[in-house]
Amino acid sequence: MKRTILTIGTIMFVAVSSAIGVSAVLANKPSEAERFEVFIKNEGLVKKLGLTEEQIVKLKTAVNNSYFPHGREGKAGGDPPAEKAFKMDDEFRTEIYKILTPEQKKQVLTYKFQLDGGLNMSSIYATKFEVFDLTADQIAKLRSLETERTAKYSEILKPLGMDMRSQEAKEKAGEKPEKEAKKLSPDEMKTAMGKIKEPFAKISKEYNEKMLSVLTPEQLKFAKKLTEEGKGLSEEVGLKKHK
């Protein structure tokens, strides 16, 4: 499945490596595999990290064995239940960090934060701050806020036929999953986008502020430093910068 990068104003964040269709963009945050894939596909980043051919083969295998909430050939799309998504992301990171050297891991964490826009982005996710060596308590708080925000997004999307939760997530919520997701016409999508833009922006702003409040002053200072240092990185490695 060929996918293209899509950013929708202040509605949500899509990883640099994500390439997805309009119908799938709204509720799904990218998995760690989707976010990491750019590091083995972009020649500029491969060179900056100094990845060997052996490492690339192993990393590709790890990516292909992970999950893709935005869909992928041979893999169904849709957000799984939050606790399962976090667990799979943790397992993926553990696997790839065994393949990378300590210095490469440090570089990946830094570049991922910077390529995601640093502090300049529409929706913040817990994994974005992995570079700050978060405490277990901070991680738990960030993930809880992320789950709350996603649930609020979903409540807005469901009546419009754009609920992107997986079948498993719907069943866990006690709902009877639809056999086939509703396909919106271009006009229906345009109308729906107009309805969700304002409430999504409001939710995003509220929860971004809550998530940033979890960080210490020192972590925020470091975040600002990395954000500033990361300006121009996308262009340097040949990636299109988010608008």
C-alpha cells in the first residue's frame, strides 16, 4: 500500500515517516514502528546514524513484525486498546535498542524528538519525551493523559463514521464492531473536517498543556534546547518539513 504524508492543521501529529490516507488519519497516533521506519528508509538519517547493512536488515525485520494503526499491506489498521498499544510499543523499542549501539540509541531519541517538531507540534504523545529519561511516574501520567485525549477524539469521530479504533478495542469497550468501516465521500469528509477542527484543536491544546506540566523545569529547558538545535534537520536529511 503506497501512503503519503498528511498533516491536518492543529488536529493531530503524524510522524515524519507515516504516510496515510485521509480516512485513516484522524484518531490514530503513529506506532513506534511507524515513527522509527524513517531511520532505515532515509539515506540521510542512515548515514548520520552510521547504520550497518546487518543492522538495517535486523531493524527492518523488527519494524515489519510490529503493528501499524494506519494500515499496511497484510496488516489491518485501527488503534488497539491503549494498554496493548503501549505494551507493543515498549516491546518494539526494547528490540531495536538491542540492535543499535548506545550512541545510535541516543541519536535516534534526539532526532525523533526533533523531527517530530520538538515542542512545536499540534499533539504531544508520551513517547515523544523518551529522550528526557522520564521517571516511571511521569511515563504513567503522560500515558494516562494520552489515553484520555484519544478517548475524547474518538467520541467526536464516532457519530461522523470516522472511528478508527481496532475491532479489538471496540469489543473491549462492549461495542459491536461494524463489519466494514464507513467510507465517506469527498464532500462528506470536507463537512466532517469542518465539524471536528475546532473541538479537536481545543482538546489538543488542553492536553498538550497538561502533558507539558508533567515535565520538570530542567526537562522543559532541555526540550527547548533540542527544539532549537533541531531546526533544519529535516532539510539536512532530505525530508519535507511539516507545515
